Amino acid sequence: MDILALEKEYFLNVYKRFPAEIEKGEGAYLIDKQGNSYLDFLSGIAVNSLGHKHPSIIASLQKQIERNLHLSNYFVQDIQVDLAKKLLDLTPFSKAFLTNSGTEAIEGLLKLVRKWGNNKGKNEIIAFEGSFHGRSIGSLSITIQDKYQKNFTPLLPNIITVPFNKPDALKNALSKKTAAIFYEGITGEGGIHPVSDDIFSVMAEGRTKYDCLLIADEIQTGVGRTGKFYYYEYCPIIPDAVATAKGLGGGLPLGAFLVSDELTSVFDLGEHGTTFGGNPLACAAGYVVLQIVSDQNFLNNVEKNGLYLKQKLSEICDEFNDVTVERRGKGFMQGLELTKDAAKVMMEAFKQGLIINTAGDNTLRFLPPLIIEKTHIDEAYHKLIKTLRKVFYS
């Protein structure tokens, strides 16, 4: 029985899998058990920020394995402190809380916002249509997409939904009851749509007028993915807190939320916690990621090659203008919207040796490892052209 048949026998049927059994990864490629090579422009959904089998990550993990794998948060370990210090040194925030995932980071921030808001008589949280913040009941409550929410109501109360990039609607939703606005600078699952400057202006005005918090979900946009260490560095406002994960662990489960000085004393002793959050093995990998990705030359290279990826996707958009709508995104978080059949294109691209996925209704999503060069982009470009010709013109 093959691996896909065994998956159906043993697991809940909630994933659509690619039809291959991957044996290993090397750099920007995945290799299956038959020796077929695939250019990985998904990188574990923005997780493998330094690609596969990066020697510095492997060396750090081997060193930590010899020390311990888990102590619990009854102890604090040097690798946790090193990681937190590095994160805070790179950002304007004052304190960190380490988690296993982005969803857990969002959940922690929801709790923090609720307590902060309750102390001020504020009980409403604003979230945008098309957003995606996680799949737990709390994070799902601010993931404003019907396909994710519809079967799991009732969700958290007092969530105010605002249409995406509609500044007047956001202005009308804000009030003295608003505790926080949760937002992604560029939507991930929502189709790679950047937040407009007009929305940022309204958020800044709302924070001043109503004393509410701005919470940035940097789970997918963060850790160098767009050419800055965090996407908010491109934006006209600095949030009060951020959630970060995915690329932070370089392939291991690691997340965090970072808070401004005003929020460092919201939680009392014992009000929040985690068993596995800040796992030393994950922190060892994460510290290496931070050292490498935060280097300005590295970020400059991501920005430069991100512009090249943008150029090649724009060329495809021009050449295939009858089946494409537009290219969106920044750095190595790019989307190419099609008129139809994005899922079909994704599967055909896999047959051509290119791994991408879809986001939103009909958008192809490109999330390559941050280590890729122009030769990889050229390879992806040619594979995508073959794919589009096969799907739409053969």
C-alpha cells in the first residue's frame, strides 16, 4: 500500500496532499523517493526560510541535542534568552513570549487584548474580511473567511468585521469600545493583498482618538520574507504588538508574540503559559535564522531578488493576460491571480517540478526560501510558463 493510501487509512481526511513521497530536501529543492526533484517555491508554507538542510541550522541542532531537548518553563535556558534578546534588539518591542506556532501567538495576544480592554471598559476587536489568523476557536474568530468559520460557530463574541481596504468602513467601526485591530500587512490565505496606506492612516487616527491597540500578524510576512525583517518596517505605523512564527524556526515549530512597553505588565504571574513553547531545539534553530536573516546584506539580497521575481511574474501576467488578472505582493511573498483554475495550475506545476500553492479564490502563491537566487527564479518562470500552456492552451 502506498503512502497516500496509508494516509487515508490512518489520518483524518483534512489535507489535500501532493502525489509524492518526499525523501529529503536540499537547499531550494525537495527530492522524492524515486529521485525526482522539485523546485520548492512554497518552503513549507513560508517556514523553511533558509531552505532545506542548511548547515548552520544542522550544526546548532546537533549542539543542542547533546544538551537537552526539553526542560519545561520551570527553567529558563540560555538559548531561549539569546533568541528573545535578538528578537527584541531587532525590533522596537520590550518583551517576548515564546510559543510553538503562529496560532498560539495569536491566542496569547487575544488574551492580552481581552484583559487590557476589560481593564479599560473596551470589549470589541476589529478584524478584516479575507484575513487569516489561525484555526483554533479564538484565532478563527478573527479569521474572517466564511469557508473557515461557517461550521464552527458560535465563535468569540464582540468581533467587529470590516471590509478589507475600505477606510470609511473602518472609521465607522472604530469607537470607544474598540480594544484592538488585528491585521496582516499582506494577507496570506486571503490572496496576497497588501493593506492600503489609507487603512494605516485610519488605524493611526483610531489609536490616538480611541486608545486602542494595533496588533500586526507577521506570521507569514515576517522574518525577512518581504525584504525587511518585519513587514511593518515598510508601513507608516508601528504596531503595539506582533505575532511571529513560520520562518522564525527555520523548519522547527517556533513562534512568539512581542509587545510594546505599555503591555509588558498586562499578564499577572500564571495568567498565561505553555508546556512546549520556547522548546530549546526550536530556539537553537531560530537563533541561527535570526543571525543570518537579520544581516542587512542578506535582506538586501532578498529585496533585490524579490524585485526580480516580481518582474518575471509580471512578464507572465502580460504574456498570459487572457487568463491572469494581476500580480501582487512584495519580496518573496508574491501572488499571481488567475481568472480560473488556480488549483488545477498548482497541481500541474507540481508535475512540471515546481511546488507552489493557492491563496484566496484563484491566486497562485509563491513563498520560496529566502536563499534562492535569480537562477531559481528563472527555473520557476520557465516551469510556470509550461504549466500555464498545458492547462489553458493544450
